[in-house]
Amino acid sequence: MQHFEITKKLVDEDEIKTIVKRLGAEISAGYGSLENELIVIGLLRGSFVFMADLIREIKIPLVVDFMTVSSYGDGTVSSGDVKIVMDVDLSVEGRDVLLVEDIVDTGRTFAKVVRMMKNRKPKSVKTCTFLNKPSARISDVQVDFCGKDIDDEFVVGYGLDYGQSYRNLPYVGVLKP
Ligand code: 5GP
């Protein structure tokens, strides 16, 4: 097992709490009176820690589903090859959908998932990410609710991994290259 040092803490526990609270409030206010519960879909695996905190800060009725999308393998550079590994169970037709990512980097993953969701004729599709790297963007994708913009560095913790490790760090940090 190879473990590297964290060179800097980028988002600490207190800032994470503040960000998640703000996002929950923005999302709650961003939907008027809903006909049906909001469907909140987390992209696995990275988003699961953020999702667990976020849904408890959303004050409107919701249901949760997950999908697994793979694009990175075990490395630190996006392959650009986005695959749907596990789809959602719920039908999204006529429903309000909120897609939740841990981090938007090139934007390819979110762009593909948004396109796929829109083909299923939902009432609306919005996007939320905990972290965002605007300078790494290749695919144009609208981020409706954004936690924090960061520089183009590889980060781990708070659900984000390197080779499946580091997801349990309670903060977001940068790995020593
Ligand atoms: P994109 O398709 O936007 O290039 O990449 C999105 C996915 O790549 C994220 O859901 C995440 O799994 C992974 N990713 C992008 N940047 C980082 C990063 O800095 N750290 C980690 N751990 N994963 C990242």
C-alpha cells in the first residue's frame, strides 16, 4: 500500500460545513413549490460523502438515487472516456432532477450525464458540485450550484480518492506529487 503525504489542506472541516449549508439553502430556495419530490442523483463513488451532508441541508422534499460513472480509472488524469457503469433506478420523466458531483474538472462527465438525463424527458435538470476547476474545463457544462472554485490541482479527501484511498479524510487536501 503506497501512501503519499498531503502537502496542503485546501478546504478544512469548518469551510466544508459552511459551503454545504450555503448550497443546501441555495438549492432549497432555487425550486418553487414542487409537484413531486426533487430527485437528487449522486455520481458515485466520489459524491457519497458530500451527498450525505448536502441532503440534510436541503429543506424541500426529496428522494435520492445514485449512478456510477467512470472516467478516471485509478489515475489522476481524465481519460475522456465516460462510461455509465450503474444507472439510476428511479424514472426521471416529468420530474425535477438535481445531479450531484464531487468535483467538475474537464466537465466531460457532467456534460455526458446531463445530456443523457435530458433525453429521458425530466421536467428540469440542474447540477451541483462541491468543487469546481474552471481552468481545466474542456466540455461546456452549466453548474447551477457550486461549492468552491479551486485551481487545477489533484485533490483528495471528503469522498475524493486517489486509487480508491483517502476518501475518508474529513478535509480536502492536495497530494504530494
Ligand atoms: P471530469 O469529467 O469533469 O474531467 O471529471 C470528473 C470526475 O473526475 C470527478 O467526478 C472525479 O471523480 C474525478 N476528478 C476530477 N478532478 C479530480 C481531483 O482533483 N481529485 C480527484 N480525486 N478526482 C478528480
